[in-house]
Amino acid sequence: MRGPEPYGTSPIYGEYLQIDRPDLLRFVLRAFAQPDGAWGIEHEDTLVFEDAPGGGTTLRMTTRITQLSDSMREAVKGMEEGWNQSFDKLAELVVELG
């Protein structure tokens, strides 16, 4: 993950918690390992996919932060923007792969 300064980059580790195709995806992500072995941030994310009126798919996402270090409190404010950027890039890729 690439974050703005002063956060820099960090590998992200995670695991799938639940996969119910094609309706639900739940996973946990962990990043910014701390010197004491704790994570700077850990969160559980749930993505729900629903048929949209008129065709297509509606995606509803919720995030529950389960661990947060003091040094990452300010960074959480940009989490929604970061996810939106990721979904925008995914949308471009889906069109490209058509």
C-alpha cells in the first residue's frame, strides 16, 4: 500500500473470512507493522454485491477497524478516498478487459 507522507509504503497482509459467490466477500487486512509486533491498522471488510435496477451490480462495502495504533489515527481519515481510488482503477480495468 502506498500512503501519503509520512506513512510511505507498507506490505498488506490479509485473509479471506467468508466467500459466498456471487453475493458476499469478507476479508481482514493488516498493514504497517509496528516495532512491538502489533499492526498499525487491521480492519475487517465486507463487500455485498446486489443486482442493480436496470442491470449491472451495486456494491455496498463496510469496514470495521479492529486494531489501530496512535500513529495511524490520522491516516484513517483518508481510508474512504483510498478505497474509492482502488474501485475507480478496478472499473477502468473491467472496461479495458471488456
